[in-house]
Amino acid sequence: MENLLPLIIQLISGAVGGNIAGALMKKLSLGGLGNSLVGILGGGIGGQLLSTLGVSAGGGTGGIGNIIGDIGSGGVGGAVLLVIIGLLKKVFGK
């Protein structure tokens, strides 16, 4: 369960990041459900990518620094993927 906690945090943060990005960039928004789903996917991908690259805010074996890093990487990953998919949708139509 200890290994799943960072992933769960990243997925939830990704959903929040996707919805915040959708609210800030209305032209790229995919709707509430779409923003959440894309954000969850982006949060998972972003968090795991940064983890694989060894990027961690805490730099240790646990603690608040790692939780903050998971929140940040998940949120940013969710927002970035939403922007990418929103732009692709805009370019290629509905």
C-alpha cells in the first residue's frame, strides 16, 4: 500500500490540475468529466515520468517533501496533458 500512495496522490492531483487548466483556458476545456479523465491520465504519466527520472521534491524515503512533490508533479502533468489534448482537439476539430 505504501507504494500506491504516491500514485493515488498523483492521480487525484492530476484531476485537480486538469480541471484548473480547463477553467483557466476555457477554449481548451473538455468539460468537467473530460478535464478530470485527461487530468488523471496526465497526473499518472507526469508523476511516474518524474519519479523514473529521479526528480523528487523530498529527495528521501518519504515525508512531506515527497507528498508535495507528488502533488506538484501530478497537478502539472494533468494540466500539461489537458493543454496538449485541448490543442489537438482544436486543430483537428471535434
